[in-house]
Amino acid sequence: MSIEARTTGLRLGAIGIGLLLAAVLGSTAVAADLKIGFTLSLTGGTDDYGKGARMGAELALKEYNDKGGYQSKKVEAVIYDDETKPAKGVENVTRLITRDKVFAMVGPVNSGVALAIIDIAQKNQVPLMDTVATAEQIIERYKNAPKNYIFRVSLNDGIQTSFMIDYIKGRQYQRVGLMHDSTGWGQSGRDTALRLVKEANLDLVAGPEVFDQNDTDMTTQLTKMQEAKAEFIIAYSLAPAGVQIAKSMQKIGLKTPWTGTWALIAPNFLKLGGKATVEGVMAVTSYTPDHSANAKVLHEKVDRIFKEQGGDFHPVATAQTYDGVRLLLRALDKVGPDPQKIRDALEEIDDFTEAVTKMKPHPFSHANHESLGRDTGFLAVWRDGKLERAAAE
Amino acid sequence: MSLFFAKLWQALVSGLSIGSIYALIAEGYYITFVTTGALNFGQGEFLMIGALFGLTCYVTFGLPYAVAVIAAVLLTGVMGAALERGAIRPVMRHALSLSWVLSTVAVSIILKNAAVNLWGPEQIKFPSPFGEAVLQIGSAGIFPQELFIIVAALGTVFAVQMFLRRSLLGKALIAVAFNRNAAAVMGINVPRMVVFAFVLSSALAGLGGILIAPITFAWAYMGTVPGIKAFAAAIFGGLENPIGILIGGLVIGLLEQLLGMVNSNLKEGITFFFILIVLAIRPTGLMGRREITKV
């Protein structure tokens, strides 16, 4: 390539980037199309959650459109796969705002992706409903902005850990062990747990012990829990490593009760481990298919409609996204497809009684963008291949 | 004190099982290196193919485990021949060419991609044919599959050695390794022996895959870490010494577990630091200076 050609190429590239920037920054809030945009992990490590979330979204939109839609216009879903990569998430959200002109967005699954895209949603004043990702900063980053455009229908990491602490307190355990995987998520979970264990005056007798998410033998870490006579173990682990923890406990004959986050309610945990291995393992959840009449109805629908798609991904991601999308549609009914007005309306909805999660009829306010709080979740335990609520004392 | 020994025993048993897999794959590096001077950097991906194809035979088609093992070994063996013809021979025309590094890495990436498309990106359970009940050996617990891995992997390593030393075909292979030109003069078909070396090497990786899948799950990315650790074992033990490689594999597996007893944060770092020190003292590996077996 000659030098001239190269500079011309560069110049064209610069013009292209400039145009793109102008498009991103200049996009006004008036979106005429009735579209909700999604960026979800449909491939990559956490695709179970993404596929579960997509089911919830499709179901909510289908029901809404079947009832006539918005002023007899259908609301459309524009769904992009972010491959669990932050850069891809940024690309998706930019495209949703500038090209698809969506009035609201839903997603993502992964906290790393979320932290990369919330700035774009906030800057462009398009509401983003996080129905899966759990990092606390997702909501906190713009908490003190005049208007926070980020909302959540999911249990953040701190709340998840507080359910574990509540359970430990209820059982009157004192000696706690802590394990986590070496990912960013595992490390931030460790920090949260260390803080909350200290605040609750519990004794951390073993750990934090770290493991790689693909490790197959956790006996050395668990032997330390055994030696320290931990009465309860908290583990920040995704499903595959969670199975290895359970198996390694069998190897050394350790029967200490232990819990993971909601990563261990994933159907994948049961599939990889088998009934006998996961028996007695606990996990955080905001939802079991039979915790309320609404939840039961949703579960039956999902079973029926998505059966042929192998409709068994992540029931909580489905339920939370189902609620999150219906909240957006409720706001749409009230104020029309204007992103800024939708944001304001979300804070005012106070009659959302059909939730399948345990959110309140008035889930959001100006000060609070977390719809699921301390009183909406609990520890569930695997019994005979099914999740039950763990008895608290 | 007795608890300390119980812990030590558990770490030894666990380390031996994973270490014998490293040794099995590392022997594959040895076989191709001594015959051609090239290594297959895609050994880990051949392991993965062995596991996933074995899974399809064993779970999807419901064939007996032994048949699935043989099928996985055959498939990876054939793929080894294809690798040699397609990715090694064309780039090895120049004696000092290092293009095989890239071509084998390229094949490994292609295999990974293909596996994601065929079997998906997620871990899949590979049920152990020996059940999931823990066996007690003294104070240590071990899964029957892990015990089987130790026996099968070490047994295979010794069987391959016997084959290389005693059988005509094996001796021909060693002769090519020892002196290519002299072997050709003696009437040995050198190109055919080179293909055979890659078949054997890849089949060992495939066998490793179907052996460990019940422990690690079967999935498209399962081969990367064992591939690298086995490579470390081969270099650490001495790339031209099969006994050194066997020891190298076992040492790396054991070190990881023993160091994990001290500090789980540092076990891999310290393991590789130890390898660096050994290589600084003995650049050709632990047992690398010895001559290869004479024919």
C-alpha cells in the first residue's frame, strides 16, 4: 500500500469514527420505533443465564403483544449476543441506541460486560434494566447522579452474601470457612464476604482459599477447612468448580454444610454433578418455581412453550427478566416510547402486583434502583435433584 | 502429626492421578520429537477430541466404555497421521524451519473451534464407568476413575516403552530417531515411520482425554492446560528421555498438590518457579543428558 493510499485510508477511518461518535453523542431521546434492545451472553461461559433471560423476555413480549401491544402496535425485541465480552457488549449497546433506536435496554448477564456498558446507557439517557448481572457497582456508579438510568431486577453480590450470613446466624454457627475462584468475580465476592463476616462478628477460621475455576481437585483447600473445624463454608464458585468441591468433600469425608451463590442453582450444576453429588449443597436464590402462585404460573408456561428448545436453562434468570421486561412495558403504557420518560415512570410504578420474583409492588424509587433487597431471597438446598428452601434454624 | 500425614497421603494420591496424565501426554511429545525434531503443540486439543468423541460413543451411542476408548484412540491416531501429512511434512522441507510451531498451533485452534461448534462451549458430564463411590486407601479418598487413570496411564507408558524396545516396528522407530540416514540405508521406510510417530503420539493424547474426562468433564477448552503442563513435564524431565518425562509428569502433578497444602494461591507459580530453577541448573532437563537407548 502506498503512503498516499494509507493516509487516505487513515483519513477515511477518522471520518468514519467521527461520524460514529457524532451519531452516538448526537442521538436524541426521541425514538419512534417500539423496540426493546437486549445484549445477553448467548455464547461464552454464562450462556445458560443468557438463554434463560431470553426466554423470559420473549414470553413477556409475546403476552404483551397478544393483548394488543402499545396502542395496537407491537413491541419488538432486538437481541444481540455479547459473547460474554465487554467490548462486544459496548458495540451492541451502541448499535441498539444509534441504529435500532430502542426505547429501553435489558441485560447483560456478565458483570464485567455490565460495567463496560452502563456508561453508554447513562450518557445517552436510555434506561438499562439489568436482570442478571450482580456486581454492586452497576447500580452504585450513578447512584448520586441527578437521574440514574440503570435499574436492576437481580440480587447483587452483597445481598446474596447477606443471605448466607443470615443463615449462619440463624443456625448459630460461629466458625466460618471461605473459598473463592480466582476470577474477578470470585475475588470481589471474597472481599464482600470478608466484610460481612467481620460485621457479623463471626470467626473466619479457614481461608480465604483460592482455586482456579477449572481445578479438578480441591482436597488441599478443603482439608484446611476440616482442620480448622469450620462449621459452615462459603464458596464463590461457578457450577463446574462447585461440583469439584462437592466431590472433593466426598473424598476427604468432609460433611460441613456449605453454600455457593446463585451460580449453584443453575441446572448445569445438577447435570454435571448428578443428584447424589449435589445433595445437601446450598445456594442463594430469589425464586423457586413454587414460592408463589405467580411463580408457579410462569414455570408452567416456560415448561410448555420452551420445551422443544430444551427449556431448562436458568429459571431465575428467566423469572427476573420476565419481571424486568414487564416493568418496562408497564412504563411504556404509562408514558409512551420516550426513554427519558420511561426512566422516570419506572421509579413511580407502585401497582406491580403480578411479579414472579419477590419484588414489592413499588419496586423502584429515586433513591433505590435495586428491586430485590434483603427480604426477597433465601438459601435453597438441593434435595433429591430439586431445590428446597433451607430451614433457617 | 497424624493429621499432617493424612493430608500428605491425600495430596500424594491426588497428585499421582493428575501427574500420570501429564506423563502420558508428555510421552507423545517425546515420540515425535526424537523422530522428527518437531512437537505437536496441539496435543491438548487431541486430548479434548479424544474425550468428546469418546463421550459421543459412550453416552450418545451407548457403546461400552472399552469400545469408546478404542474408538477415541483410533480417531485421534488417524488425525495424527493427517496432522503429519497436512501440517508437518509440507513445512518441514527446510531442516531449520520452525513453521511447524505455527502449523500445529493453527491445527489446535481449528480443532477447538470445530469442537465448540459440534459439542458447544459448555462442560459436559462424562459419567465414570466405575461409578462415583469414593474408595478409601488408608486415610485418603480416591475415585475409582482416578485409580484407573493411574493404572492405565502408567501401564500405557510402560507398554509403549516395551513396544519401542522389543518389537520390530518399535525398533525401526527408534532407529529413525537415532540416525535417520542410517535407518534409511538399512531399508527402513523413514517417511512412514514419521507418520507412525505422529499416530502414536496423538493416540496417547486421545487416550489421556477419554481417561480424564470423567474427572474434568468433557469440553472444548479442556485440553489447553493439560497440554501446557505436559509440555512442561517433557522439558522438565528431559525431552529425549522417556523415563525422565515420566518422572517429570508425576513430579509436576505431585508438586501442585503438595504446594497447595501450604498455600493454594501460590501453588502454580511456585511449581513453575521450581521448574525454572531445575532448568537453570540442568538446561536439558532433569534427565536430559543421558543418551537415548541404543538399538
